[in-house]
Amino acid sequence: MTERNPQAEKMDEHKSIAAALLAAQAEMPKAVINKVNPHFKNRYADLEAVRAAAIPTLTKHGIVVMQAIEMNEVGAHSLVTQFKHVASDNHISSTFPLPDGKPQEIGSAITYARRYSLVAMAGLTSEEDDDGEAASKNTSAQRRTTAPKPTGTKDAADELINEITACLSVVELTAWGTAANAKTAIARLADEEQNRVRQAYGDNLIALRKVAYDAAIAELEKKSETTGRH
């Protein structure tokens, strides 16, 4: 008689992914707080520490964790995190939008998305809870040190809007939006003018994404018609 692996029995005993996740969360250790954010000075668990806390227990209860980058029909990227229950073949998933930018910036965003998606889906905590103390300190400091916002001119805002409308693709527009000189120019504007520029950026982004989507659909229809003739 062949003896069954106790690990395999533990993986098969749960009939649903909810039951498996419930059991895993009851046993899952806390993520080790091992990093300090240099900007906000708060301590947190990095991706490696989060995985060390979550993956072994999820695996023990038959849950496979998969994280992959996907691109939609308009070229926007997102990180999809999936928990798949081996015994029932059911899964749950979460989608985290990714920003456009330079490769280094995108890499950092992917790590951030992987960490927070895994933390949220596993029910972990990955940062120290200071009961709002840090936010309170930041707010108080800001009240003491924030200088009056510089007032930009309407002409400066109009010039930025002209640059926005001159962008002819989503890639070109997002590259403009992430450029340091554009961010600096917008920050120098008065609040009302900043809102005008951001509205123009959003409107053009929506319009360009629609153009890209329509082009993708037209290309698919063209391929379908070609396939149908054969």
C-alpha cells in the first residue's frame, strides 16, 4: 500500500479556494518589517519578505500564486495577480494598473505592484501602523513650511496645452507627461491653470486611446475578413 504524502493530503482537504485561503491565513506568519522608506521614514516589508511570509503557507494549502504583466487593447499595462486553487481549479485575481515611463521607473512600479497585490490578496500587513502619527506629523510640518504656491500665467498654461494637443499617440503623450520639465512647468502654474492643463491632458489621453482602440478593432476585422476568404 502506497503511503500518501501528508503535504498532498493537506492540499486536497479543502473543497474551495475560500476554505483553503481561510486555513492559510490562520497559519500565515507576519511579514518581517525589514526596510525603511528614505522619503517618508516609515518601515515596511519588501517583496522578498512578503513572499517569505505568504508563499509557503499558501502552497501548503494548495494555492498557487501567479503574477504576470498584461497589455490591453489600447496598449496600457497592468500587473495581474492570481491565486489558483489546485484541488478545485478555481481562482481569484486582482489587477494593478502600471504607469508608463522609463524602464527603471516601470521596474520599480512592477515591484511595488507585486508587493501590494500579494499583501492585499493574502491579507497580510507589510508596514508599521502608527495610528496616523506620521500623517499628523507630516501635516503639521507642511503647515509650518509650505510656501505660497507660485502663480503661473495663462499664456504659460496655453503653451503647455498646445504641446499636449500636438502629441499624436498615447506613447508620445505619456512620455510628455512623465518628463521632468513638463512636471516642473505645471507645478509653477496657479491652481486654476494647473487644472486646465490636467483637463487637457486627460481629454487628449482619452481621445488617443479611443483612436488606438478603433485602429486595433479595425485591424482585427480586417484579419477576420482575410481569414474568411480563405
